Amino acid sequence: MPALPAVPDGFSTRPLSDDDAAAVAGLIVAAEPGDATGEYPEADDVADEWAGWKLDLERDGVAVHAAGGALVGYATVIVTADVPENFRISLDGRVHPAHRGRGIGRALLDWQLARGAEVHAERHPQARATLVVGVLGTQPDLERLVGARGLRAERWYRSMERPLADVPAGQPVPGVDLVPFTWDRDDEVRRAHNAAFTQHHGSSERDQESWQSLFTGQRAFRPDLSVLALADGAVQGYVLAYVYESDARAKGYREVVLGQIGVLPGVRGRGVASAMIGESLRRAAADGCARAGLDVDSDNVTGALRLYEGLGFETVRTRVSWSTSLPPVAAN
């Protein structure tokens, strides 16, 4: 593990711990007016994310404190795709707005790049690895920082939303039944997800454990607002829905987030995705949600962006994935 980052005088660093979840959530909320992520996490949300990714906080997280003891920055190194043919490591973190411009973010990023290289050597040294930083359109300073460290813009994403006051009536798809998610089909949906995303950039197959820890096992998951498309009794498509109550408390309204949307290749082009999304939106509206949101890869190979725009979703923020590629360790 690399040495803890050397931060400016008056600040100190230590490994992150589970006890930091509340302080990290508070930092993210404090930064929200400028960063405009649309997220207002609470301690349980941060803890869920760390647990979902099985983050080893002692080795893969750093906390930065001011002289008075307040958390003013943090960084994590998270393996998001753990197979040799697609080994991706996410570098995430934040610095409190009141302490930006002092070199803390630069020190954290340098530590993350060093730790990411170590994780690469520890897990899949024979393969290439990709280190990734997500940069919102509202974070020009971070964009300059990652560019100065040699990362390059790799992929563009959009967060899209629409109100739920005027969801149109559904159009049936011949031979397809729309049903709520049920737990007896959880693993069938997982396998459909793996099949649906084989051609998607940066995607990785999910085993049962990671599927449940990242998706259907999350506190925010709403099976009653999620929709499955069945043909001849088998899952052909799915929409998994989430409601983050911490965001609702901060915003004053509830939003359904369509976190995973997929259709098997053999049934695409028949309106299955539109039908499932519409059904999920109607259920969410009936449940009291005022808005719906989702994220999309602007270069999605299935044309998802056009689909969502046609369903009334509009872009509310953008994010660029900046990355650097590490060659196999043996080749160095």
C-alpha cells in the first residue's frame, strides 16, 4: 500500500473506516450546491455503497482532516470490474468546497493512482487495467486535474429526468407480459442482465453475490416498482427501480430511479423497453413519486439515448469518464 498522501500543513490523513460514513455523507451534501450531483446521501447510503463494492477501507480509502478534526476530504479505490479481460478500477472522492484549491485533491488523486497500480499488480498483473475517474460537467477543476495527470476523456454519460404528472397509457407488445419483479426470478433476471450487456462498454458479468450486493439487495430497491417482460414464461427484459429516501427528504419530493434496464438481443426493436419503462413510471406515479431519473451512456450500442428522449426524459447533468490504461505488470 502506498504511503498516505502528503497534504498541506494544517491537515492530516489516515485510512477511512466504517465510522466515517456519516462524515462522508455530510461532505457530499455540503458540496452539492456546486457539484450538482443530484444526490443527498445519508450515512446508511454511504455505508451501503462501500459494502456493495466490498471496499477494504483500511487499504483502499483515505480520510483528510483539518486541524480541528473535521473531515475535509476523502478518496477511495474501488474495483468495479474484476475479470482479466475487463479489469476496471474506479477512483472516487471529494474535497470540501471550503478547502479546495490547496492541493488536497491533487494529493488524493496521486495516492489513488499509486494504489490503483498496486491493486492491478495484486489482482490481475497479467492483464491490462483501466483506472477511471468520473467528472461531472460542474467540476472543471477536477477535469483539469485528471487531465494534468495523464488521464483522457473516455466516455460521455447523461443523467436524465422527467416528471410523472403525464405518463401516457401503455401500449401492449404482442406475446409479451409485463409483471412485477418477484424474488423467485432474481437469478433469472441476473442472467438476463449479463446476456443483455455483453456488448456494452465497461460492462462486467455479475455473479449472484455481486448482483445482490450492488442491485437487488440494496435498501433503495423497489421490487414493486420494477418490471419484468416475459415471453413464454421466461424473462426477456427488466427494469429495476430504486427510491432513495434520503434524496426525497432533502429535495421535498420522491423520485424513482431506473437503475438497470435491459432487453435480450433477440427481442430488441419490438417496443419491449418502452413498454417496461412506461409501466414502471405509471407504478411510481401511483406510489407518489413526482419524477423519474436514469443514467445513460451517450454512445450506448442499443440506441438507448433516443429511446429515453422519446419517452420524455431530458438531460439534467453530464458526466465524463476519464481514464488511464495500465499495461500488464510483466510487460513493464
